[in-house]
Amino acid sequence: MNRGPSLLALPAVAVILVGSVLGVQLAAGGASYAPLHPADPCAVRDVTSRAAGIDGLTERLVLLGLDGAACRLHVSREALTLELARPGPRSDAEVAALRAGLLSAVQRMKADGTLPPASAFVDQALDSSDLNDLLKIAIRALPDSVVDAALPTDDVLTRTIDDLDLRALLANLDDQRGLDQQLEAAVTQAVQDSLAARLHDLL
Amino acid sequence: MRRAVAPLLALTVALVLADSAVVTLALPAILVHLQTSVGQVAWVLISFNLVLGLVAVPTALLYGRGQARYLSAAGIAVFAGASAWCAVAGSIDALIAARCVQAVGGALALLGCLELLVAVYGERRGVTTWITAGVVGTAVGPAAGGLLTQAFSWQAIFVVQVPCAVLAVPCALAVRAVPVHVPDRHRPAVRPNVALALLSAALTAALFLLVLLLVEGWRRSPATAALTVSVVPVAALAARPLARHLRPPDQVEVAVGCFLIAGGLVGLAILPSAELLWTIAPQALIGLGLGLAVDRLTSQAMLLRLPRVRHAGWSIGARHLGVVLGLAILTPVFTVNLYDAQVPAQEAITSLVLDAPLQPQDKVAVARALGDELTSQQGRIPDLHRAFATLDLDPAERPAAAQLERDLDAQLERAATRAFRDSFLIGAGLALLALVAVIAPRRRVTS
């Protein structure tokens, strides 16, 4: 028996096919398949580091500092990082935001108890310093409690950040040796100032 | 010999129409080999379609005055010669010129083969064979081009066409077509031709942009891309049995075809991942739609309209100018979107590198290598593997670095897929416009 033309069968099949395909794709996340969206830099973020000692502390400080700076500048941490990685002069606002972000990072780490005491860095700092060997032995002989009381980590870091010429540091990002020298000078000065302040308090 | 005549003429039709998109997957290889720019290499595709679209109707006029078998034999010979010229072209200008000549020969060959197939098979079967060969050629073109490029070289695409076309020349001469000079009885079928042009523009998104996404965006080989897009011709072949089984009226079949193509293109716009498997179902919808709509629309534009060859010329013109329209609309859109995708992609990469479980000095090294790679590949989707290959990492760090590389590649795939979204949606819009052209109520003629 011959069937006549069917008006609705093919459209019905097509609607079912298209609906099924699009439905499955949407259910599998098709509408939101896009690159990772940068997180809100003002939201609290857990920051960890694979490195121990000074390197680990520096990495965590920089990551938290970037968040703080990006939050102040109303941009994402990633956009700020890309901007800072590009060659060229830095604006006053960027430098000020970065300094404020790093200082906030120190306060945050102090508040949540993740800032290690200074005694944790003594050996590593002495190994890389050019101090007299006798002086190194004498410092190593000091009890940890004395070192921690004489050099509160947050105070040293705050002084270091205040002293750092961030504009020059950002201009030298490709020069690892120059960076190290600039940081070492700032940290040494901060340690001296911190010790002087403790002595001043004692006297 | 007589048995081979009709199949070889049908093969010639498929070859000429496959040439519309056959070089799509070969464009990156041509770009490198002929040391040209992206803008110029696109003309290898555009020039053929533009010339074929423009000369189809004037060429049809020639058939009103000459012998079909001589004209088609000449057209096939010109097409074969121009294909050989394409294969040996040493510069982009020579290749584009050869493609223009190929299109002129192709137009003569296409229209001549229609007349000869009708002479061999009769009106209905001859026209149906001509249309089917064209649909198969259009659908198979990108996949065949990709496989030949991967297996041999981009020149192989043109080399294989030469013997097929050369064999078809004596076949054309062997057909004793009776020249019927028919007066111009019917006006061109506007509605089917407009719908054909819009559908061809939409199919450009499917056939041209999808292979670009696979090869450039997802970094799949031309052969993998070719195999993936072969879903379209396979599904197109399934359309006829489906239509025979459900027996819809012609207009419904065409409307459903347009709807399926639009649905498939929306599916490509909302892919949930860069897995090839996700492209299969949307491509199957597009292939089904192609099989239902394009050959039925071509039939409507030609069947029982005289002179037949003139109306075939209109349908070829509409299809190929539609392809050019699609390229003209879609290319700037996806180029701009690809450019705009750089910022979110770079931010995603930065985020992953900053949070990667690597030693700080290794993070800095990765960031430097990635920065160099991104700078050196401005305007193209970067190959991050080279950045990782140059790193001198501690063996303990390698697993984390390998995971980071995979994560970064995934972000690039996400960015590239997103960049093609608007173009696929515009393609879907063009298919829906074709649907409107098909179902819009006809104007009543009052006496």
C-alpha cells in the first residue's frame, strides 16, 4: 500500500535530533566552555609554595602582594602580572599599589600565623652572605629565641619593602643577578635597621 | 567505454564542485610553501568560487549556440590543464591565476556534463545524477584534500584531478547529445537560488571554519581533521533514504534541511570540550541537512525549467557566490574573535603558571620561555610545546611541568573554540535565513 506524503514526520525527527544534540551539549557544559576566568584578587586566596626557606617565603609574599596590588588597581592579578612583565615605565599608581600589596601580605601572613620566625632563615642567609666566618659561627651559636626576639620577621620584611626601589626592581626583572643584589642590599639594610631599633628600645 | 561514460562525467562534476573547498586543509601548507600571507592564501579558495559563480550564467549562454560535447570536452581539458598548472605553481600569484582558469574550465565542464548526462540517462535521471554528484563532491572535498595533503603534499590535490579529467574528455566527445536550442521559456527560480546561496554561505562555516578549528585551534593533523569532517558526506548520503522513508513534501524537506544545518552549526558553537567526538553529532546534523536541502533546492531551481543549462548556470552561480559571501562575512568575524581571544588566553596561562606546583625559579623559567613563544607567534595560536622543550628542569619537576603543559594546551583549546563561536552562530543564522526564504508566503498575484 502506498503511503501519502507525511507533513510532520520529518520535521518531528529533525526537532528531536537537534533538540537532543543541543541538549546533551548544553548539559555537558557547552555554554560555559571558555578559558579560565581570573579569580577576584580582593577575595582571600590560599597561597602555597613548593620551595622552603627564603625562596618559599618570597614566593608567597609576591603572590599575595600581587593580589593586594591588583585589588587596589581594580584589575585581575593576571592582567597586572602581564602588564608588569611588559617592558616600559611603571606608573606611580602601580608602584604604590604593589608596595601596599606587599605590606598587606606581610600583615596577612603575620595574622594567620604563616610568617616563619627569623631563626628559620638564619642558616640559609648566612650561607649566602659574605660575613666573616667567625661572625657567622657566633651568630649560629645564638639561641633561636634570641634571634627571633632581636629580628621579628614582619618588622624586617616591612622595612625591606619600604626601602626597596620597586620601580628599579621592576625595570630589572630580566636581570636575575641585579635583582638578587638589589634585594640583598635591601634585606641587609632592613636587618641592620631592625637590630638598631631593638637596641634603641632596650636602651 | 560506453559504460564508463556517465560515471566519468559524474566524477568530473564531483571533482569540479569538490574544488570549491578542496584546498581548505591545504591552506597552511600552501602558506608555508609559497611563503605568502594569510590574506593572500585565502584567495586560493575565494578566487575559484568567485570566478565559477560569476562565469556560470554567461557560460550557459554558450551552450545555446554550440555543441554540448565539444564545449564540455574543451571545458574539461581546460580544467585538467589548469589543475596541472596549480600543481606546479611556484608562486601564490600563479596559483591564484591557475585557480581562476580552473574555475572557467570547471564552469564549462559542469554545464556540459549536465547536458551529456541528460543525453545518456534522460531528463530526470540525468539531472538527479548531476545534482547528486555535485552534493557528494562538495561534501567530500575538504576531507579528500586533507588526506592528500597529509599523505603526499598540497600539490597532490591537483595532480590526482588531471588523469580523471583527461579520461573524461573522450567520454564527453563520445556522447552524441542532440543539440536542442530551446528558447528562454522560464525565468530564473529566485527563491531556490537565494536559499541555495544562503545555505552555501552557511555551509562555508561548517566545511571551512570547522577544519580551521581542528587544524589551527586544536592542533590536529590534516589527516585527522579530514577523517573527522568526513562525517558530513556520510550523513549526507543517509539523507535520501530517510526522505524516501518519511516521504515529506519537497518544501518541508528543504525547510527541514535548513533547520538541521542551523542546528548543527549551533551545536558546533557550543562544543563542551575539544574532544573530536563532540563534533560528530553536530556534523551529522549538517550532513543530513545538506543531503536534504541542497539537492532538492537545486532540483527546484532546474527541473522542468528551460533552457535547462541556463537554470543550472543560475544554481551554480548562486551556490558559489554564496560560498564567497560566507567567506566574506565569516573570515573577518573569526579573525577579530581570534585576536580578541588572546587576552583571556594569556590571562588563563598566567594564572596557571603563577599557581603551578613548581619551584619558584622553574616558574620564572617557564614564564620566560612562554613569553618568548607567545611573542614569536603573534597572530597565530602558539605551540607551547616548544617553550617546554627548551626548559632545563630538575627530573623531579618534570611531571608537574608536563601537567602544566597539558593544562595550558587545554586553555588554548578553550580560547580557540570560543573564538570560533560567533562565526558558527552567524552560519546558523544564514541557514535560518535560507529557511525563511523557503517558507516565506508567496505574494498573491491579483488580476
